[in-house]
Amino acid sequence: MSRRRLRPDEIDLWRKVADTTQRLHPERSPKDSPRPKPRPEKQPKTRIPDFTLGQTAQPIGGTHDLAPGLRDALELSPVAMDRKTFGRMKKGKLSPEARIDLHGMTLDRAHPALTRFILTQHAKGRRLVLVITGKGKDRDGDGPIPVRRGVLKHQAPQWLSMPPLAQAVLQVSPAHISHGGDGAYYVYLRRHR
């Protein structure tokens, strides 16, 4: 229910009655007598321009993956060996002098086997070896935490960068497709002294 507006004669009557009364609280400031509400100015109707959701949103740089991909991390690492030899190795033109296959091994069997292999090959004076980890099995995505594919594939470069293998390893790089591609790594060893 809306209130009706006061007519001008009703407003005059109200002022006469209000002037004859005494204030209940004289310490307060007197309020203005009721006045008619001002009429709002009508705005001309404007058509809202068409829009699509997110049209002014700024693109987010990168993805939400906090850790870069393993291949990206290895390719971004600085080249510690001769660039010409590194280029030939990346193109698959150098053949590995020895290889180890870690397929089917668990982490607790693969780590000592890799350590023994790398240190033995370094002691023999070999320079380029191939470490085959495999690409890994596809896992069911049932859990809330994403699991990377290929546990050995992700662990082997980390093991090669930690002692005691770090003293023998000069460079780790993903293998060329002719030597196993994503499922293998070239490990270039330091000269034995």
C-alpha cells in the first residue's frame, strides 16, 4: 500500500497546528515540516549493449601446474658439456656406450641399481650411457590428488642430480626417439680422473 501525497491545503493546516504546540524535547533541533516528495526525473530508456561473460577478463599467464613438466625442466637446464657434442647427442647421432633398463623395477630396487650402474660406467671411463625408465603405466584417476605418470621417469633425473651420482654426471637429457624417446635419458658422464 502506497501513501498518498499531501495536498497544499493539508500542508498549510499542518503548519498551523504545529505552530500552536509545544515541543516535547526542546533540546533537540526542530524537524522540518513535512513536504511533498520531489518527483524523480525520468531517465530516457537506454538499451544495454550486448555482452558475453568474461569479455573484459584478463588472460592468466601460464597454467595452474606449479611444477614445470619434466621434459621442460631438463631442456631449460644449462648445457654443461660441449655444445657441438650436445647437439649431436640430442639428434641421436651419438650411440650410447652402455645402457640400463629399469622397466618393472620398484623405487627401492631401481635406485641402487642406477647408482651402481652409473658409478661403474664412470670408473670404466665411459662418457655416454642410456638410462631406460619407460614411460609409465596409465593409472586410474580415482583419487583427489593427481598422480604423475611414470614414477621412475620422474625420479631418475632427481637421483642423478644428487650425491653420490652428481659428482659423476655432467648432463642429463631426454633421449632421441631412436633411443627410446620420452621413456629414456641420455646421461653424459664426466671424465674419469
